[in-house]
Amino acid sequence: MNKFKLALTAGVLSLSPISAFAADSNDPIVIPIHNWSSQIVMSNVVGQLLEMNGNAVEYVTTDSQAVYESVRLGDVTMELEVWEGAFGASFRAALEKGGIVDVGDHDAVTREDWWYPMWTKDACPGLPSWKALNDCAAVFATAETGDKGRYLDGPVDWLKHGQERVEALGMDFVVVNAGSAAALWAEIGAAEADKRPVVVFNWTPNFAEAVWPGEFVEFPAWEDGCDKDPAVGPNPDALYDCGNPATGYLKKAAWDGMEAKWPSAYAILEKVSFTNPQIAEMAKLVDIDELEPEEAAEVWLEANKDVWKSWLN
Amino acid sequence: MSVETATLPKSPRAYSNIQIAVAFVAAAFGLTILQYIGLLPAWLHRLPETIIPNFAGWLDALFNFVKDDLGLLAFTRFLTEGLEWLLDFSANIFFGKRRFPNVGPIPWTAMAAVAAVIGYYLGGWRLALLGGGTMVWTALIGQWKIAMQTMSVLAIAAPLAFAIGLSLGIAAWKYDWVDRAIKPILSILQTLPFFTYLLPAVIFFKVGPTAGAVATTIYAIPPMILMTTLGLKKVSPEVVEAGKMSGCTKAQMLRHVYIPSARTEILVGVNQVIMLCLAMVVLTAFIGMPGLGAKLLAMMGSFKLGRSFEIGVTIVLLAVMLDRMSKAWVIKQPEHFERGTPWWKRHSMLLLGIGLFSGFTLLSLVVPFLAEVGRGQDLSQGKELDNLIKGFLDIELVKATTGFLRAFLNVQVLIPFRNFMLSIPTPAFILLVTAFALALAGKREAVFALIFFSLVALSGWWDRAIITLYSVISAVSLAALIGLPIGILAARSEKWSQRALLVCDTAQTFPSFVYLIPAIMLFGITDIAVIFSILIFAMVPLTRYTIEGLRTVPEEMTEAADMAGSTRMQKLWNVQLPLALPTMAVGFNQAIMFAFFMVIIAAFIGTQDLGQELQRTLAGTDLGKNFVLGICVSLMALTFDLTIMKWAADKKRMLGLA
């Protein structure tokens, strides 16, 4: 029924150009969907808001790095979660090439770094300090890594710098790249069974915080230029000798033709902003409550009317 | 008839191939020993970075030239629009995307009824049950819409692949030069890892279902071409003569004589097209193909193993259903009716299908459940399955076994083996491979091996190529250790042969990605999980060809052995196995090809080989690098393919089996 109403509104809006202030194009707005839940639900939330606004919306599953190229070409209209740590580089590269615009930040801050589930602390009480972690490296050893500890980094295409950091800080760890986020969760899940200590790559906001309570390892604090200037950070001769920024941005990006083609939708996108708890809540609806993403978006919209009411025109 | 005498054709030259090969191996040993005692100069161990040509850069320049300056991008984007219209059309029919012609979605009950009727028409009650049952499962488990998203793309991609493959196949049969031009391209296409299809598809055909459809189509074309040419070549001269005598034009000859006579091969090609399309379902999700694959990736991404498992079952059921139906179509001969049979009788199945279809469509207007299984009405048991799987992994025995395998196989066998392979100097390794090709196949193959592996060395990805090769060799060896005995045991009785072949058939229809799930769950992110997933995949052809080889040993031979009073063991070792060896070699070759294919997909678990780098290129627009990596895999696979197939063919001829 809901869909029918939306279609009707859309139809009415497109038939009466005078009533609509800014005549958005009838072409569908294409929203990319990646492989983690909060992004999928958030995309559906914004998609449903735009449908209320009378826009046609379509979703497309894409790679989270390659998407910036697609946004630039206009194949995809927007990207709702640009994580500073994970996608900052791809986003900046696309900005330089042109075709993509920065539509502002969410209230949420992001952090991604080495992380451990709480039970790890029993085996290595000095945590979260990175020095303490290094002192109990042997606790994290596996059959394959010998007497060094194992750190499970994110997939290679996330372009993390775990290896560089291990070298820069002289840590007794071997960096192993997981092939996918699924592989990371599989590892934590397997470790949970016998409370085996593990240290893996993780990020916030993320559903994992709700399933496995844990903490980030505290590395030397991030300073600007740590990834470009060897002099920055404790090791004067190495890059990546700091932790990742503890308060990274979470941006929205759009194709630069969007404002002209769908002005009112663009105006909404500019106002959209979510906080960490809101994003975690979205992920939870899917990951813990097992709702389908579009259903989760409906539930979230229903429960948070006061958040988004003012965004609509 | 021992193996040695058979592989030693007398060479007229001074040195036989074997002698040269032995010399190569000796040289390789020398180099490796020098490396171990530290006397080998570094430039002989690995090619220095400075002399490695910038293939990726050149290719990138070439691609950009073709893409932008020659306007290929504009052209493909133009094609994309046409393709998009087709996809939107089928998307509307299958799952009701709001596009022209705005009639869909078809109610699931109507679809299930039609599937059952088609099944009945092709293969009786059992296929009817399979067809209808698959559809009912998909709907009741709550995956109808995503399954139809997948089907809507396949419904375009598979016919496209069929049409293109058929025309190219006809062209290759008609004109010799087309055949000669197409053959090498086909061999490369068939060994090229699939990640290499994905990136160009995105760049040229836009992220989303269009790119997915294009990658799927291209991937599925080669067997169609091969089967078409094969079928047309086999048409008997008598039939052709008959056609000519009745005064057929060229087009009529093709339409009414050649194609009907080559029907079986062409339909086998259709079966292959469908299976390859399904194999792409999950992998194209990386480039925006909607449907089951995308959902599976998302579910695995949030570690919902139960739901992933359910989606895996749906994919497998669809694959088995389409496979069985298209195979039944191959066997089913066209029906002929007597003159004067009433129209409705000749088309009774068609009428039944239409009747049920409209019946259920109308009924679903009254009963919404029959049109769409709503939220919360499905029978998905995701959470319960999750707990079941977790419980299984928690059993002490399971933990102890996987723990032991990790500790023993990984640390004692696999890792030392990998380090050993990495320690062999590049030139020594190339010599070894060349010697292998020379001893098994001959000079021509040896030259190819030399050129191919030298190119891999020049690509600058040598270490990763060796790690890829290490995974392939370890997995295939382990698969042989398990698969061959199973094959030999099963081949002892007709009944067990049939059963084992059925299992192999079914396992082969599983989309490759499905094999990764148990591997990750059991072994985590280790080499052993990678090897394990390749192993199950590669074991299938090994077992199947062993059975087929042993079962087709001429009866005279086994009887002769029986009469000579040999024991069962003697008969097996001295008669059956030597005679079955060429067929088994074909299986071995296929296992290697499967392994090369799977090792790249295993990047999803986490590897350090070419697959990992290929996966990394997917995140960008590095077409050049993507291609170089893909070609590396292809060259290595081709070396094995050429060598083993030549050996098997020689051997067959020598044994008089050809």
C-alpha cells in the first residue's frame, strides 16, 4: 500500500510541474549499496526519504572503492558513507579528477584501527596500550606465525597499512590480510568459542560492537602528515608510525550533475546527517534483529520521525 | 606395456627429449644448490626490478587510447543503453521493476506451475517435481525477489551468449581462417581468471546489471562456439548429400540440414552456457549485479552463516534444476505426430502450461500469498542454522581435527613446501617447467612452456605467481590422493560408478563460491582453508575421469588378464590403470584448470598470490595491471593444458584407444 501511495505522489508531482518548486528529473536516482549493513540501511533510509520527496530511486550493489569512479561518471548519483580512513584516498583522487562533489559531513565520527574483543584483556591485562600489546605478542601467536603474534588486517583492497605500522614501530607481529569482512567476523566468531585472544582490524560505527564488546588498541596518537612525512610520529624514519585518526570524518558525496538534475533531492541530501548511535541502531536492526534492509529502513524512519522531518522540503 | 617404453619415442636426433629434459633438471638443481649455499648472484635468483618492462603502463596507455581516442567507450555506452532496455524489460517481467512494459511481477505460483510443466514435458514426474519444488522452496524461504533479480539478468545473458556463440561457431566451421583466429583466443579466454572479465565490464558497460550481464555473457560464450563447431563438423556426408539433392539453398542447408543434425552438440553447448552463467552469479555481485549473489555477499559480510547457507542452497537448486532440464532436452528427441493430429493434441503441454499460468495468475489476484510471500511469512531458519553451525564448530572432535590439520599440514607440509618453491631461482624454475613439458609432450610444448613462464617472470609478479602455483599443485596433489582411490573403488561395480558419477555431476553444478563457505568456517584464514576449497573443487574431475577411464577399458583386455590368472591387484595395476591413464590425464588436466580458477576466487578468504592482487585492482581503474595479472594466470594454466593434453593424445594413439 505504501509503495502505491508513493507511486501516486510521484505521479501527481510529475504531472503538475507548477506545484513542484524545483522540478526534479524523473530519471531514477541511483544509490550504491556496499557490503556492510549500516551503509545498506542508511542508503535505504535516504532512498525512502527521497521517494517521499517524489523522486524515483534505484539501488545498485557496487564495490566500495570503485564506486567513486562510478559517481564521477554519473552512473551512480551519490555515496552516503565516505569513511575518512577507508575511502579518503579514493575520494580525494576522484575529487581531483572532477565530476564528484563533497556534500558535507555526518555528525558521526569514525574510527578504524587494531581492535580486540573484551575477553582478550584476560590474557593481556596491559591493554589497550600498544606497548602492552607488543609485550604479549606471543599470546597472539598461531601455528602459522611461529612465536610472533598474528594481527588480522582488513582485505587488501581496503588499503590499510598494518604491515607498515608493524615495521615502523618494530612490533613482533605478523600481518595477515583477511579476504573479506566475513573472514574477519569468522575469525572473531571462532575465537569466541574458546575465548582465544585475537587482535583484528575493526571500525566504528559497526554492528560488531553490539555483538562482541571490545576496544581499540591505543597507538601513538594520530598527527597530520603521519602518512606522508617520516619525521612526524615517534619513529623519525618511518611513515605510518601513529594510530589512525580517532575521530575521522564520515562524508556524503554526490555526482556533480546531481544538483542541476534533481535540485530538491540534492537539497535533502545536504541536510542529511546521522550520529554514531543512529548508525549503530540501523546496523543492529539488520544484524541482530534480522530485518531485511528496506524493512529496517522503514522501522527506523517510523521510530525517528523527529530526526528527519525537518530535512524534507 | 610399461609406462617408460611408451613415453620414449625414439628420436632420430643425437639426444632424446628425455635426455635434454634430464640435463635441464640437473642445471636447475645446480642453480638451486648454489642459491642454498649462497653463491648465486641475486640477479640469477630473481630478475632485477630494473629490467622488468612496464607492461601494465603500456597496456594502460593502449586501453586509454582505444577507450577514449578511438571512441570505444562511447560505442559501448551506446550498446549499454540497448542492453539496459532489455534488462529493464526482463526485470519488469520477473520482479516488477517499474519499467516498460509494466506488467510484472509474475506471481511465484504461476512461475512454479510453468517450471513444473516444462519439467514434466522434458523428463516426466521427477523433473516436474524438481522444477516446481525449486520454485516453491525459493518462494517459501523468502528469497523469491532476489532469485528473480538473478534470473532476470540470466534470461538476457544466456540467450545472448547462445546467439553469439552459435554464430561464431558457424563462422568458425565455415571459414578456416576464423577457426584459426578464434582457437587461441578461446584457449586464453577459458583460462583467464574471472576477475579479469569484471573490471573492463564495469568500465565499458556501467556498474550494475549491464556490466554483470556482459561479463556473464563473455564468460559463457567459449563452450558454445566449441560445441557448435564440433557438432557441425560431425554431420555425416549422407545427410548433406540428401539436403543437396532436394535442392536446398545455402541458408536452407544450414537451417534444415546442418543445425538439426548437430542438435545434440548444440544443446550440450546450451547446457554449458547455462551452467557457466550460474557460476558467475556470485562473482558478478562484485560489479553490481543484483540478486542472490549480492545478498550472499552481504550475508557473509555480516557473518550470517545460516542465511548464507540458505542462499547457497537456492543457488544450487536452481543450478541443478536448469542443468537437469537442459540435459533432458539434449536427450529428448523431437516428437513427431501423424498427419491430422488435432492442434490441441500436438500442443497439449503448451496449453497445459498456459492454462496453469493464467489460472494461478488470476487466483493470486484473490489470494495475495500466492502472488508474493510477504515479510514474516517465509520459513527462513537463519538464526537456528547459525546456532547449529556454531554448535558443530564447537564440538571438541571437530576443533581437535581442524586444529591438528592446521598445525600439521600447514606448518609441517604446506609452508615448508611454499618456502621451498619460492627459494628456487627463477631461471631454474623455468628450466624445470620446460623439462616437464619436454619430457611429457615434446619440443613444441617445451618451447611454449619456456616462452610462457619467461613472460610470467618478465611481468614482475613472479613471487605471487609461484604462490599461486604452489596452491594449485598442493591442492591437486591432495585431491589426487583422495579422489583417485575413491574413483578406483567406485569403478569396481556398475552401481557404485553410477552413484559416484551422480555425486560428481551434482557437485559440478555447485557455483564455485559455495565451496568457500565451509572452508572459512572450518579453517579460518589460513593457507589450509584456501587449499581445502580448491581441493573439493578439483577432486570432482579427478574422480569422474578415473571412473570413466576404468569403466571404458576394453573388455577383451580385462578378460585376457583374468585368463592369464592375474589377481585383482595385478589386473588393476598392469592392465586397467595403464589403459585408463590417458583418460585420467584429461581429468588431471581439468583438475588443474579448475584449481587455477578456484585459487583466484579464494582471494576472498585471504591469499598472498595473484588473486589477491587481482582483487585489489577491482577497487580501482587499473586496467593494465588487471590484465597483466590475468594473463599471468592464463599463461601458467595454458602451459599445463598444452602439455598434459598432448601427452594424453599421444598416449591414446599409442594404446590404440583413439
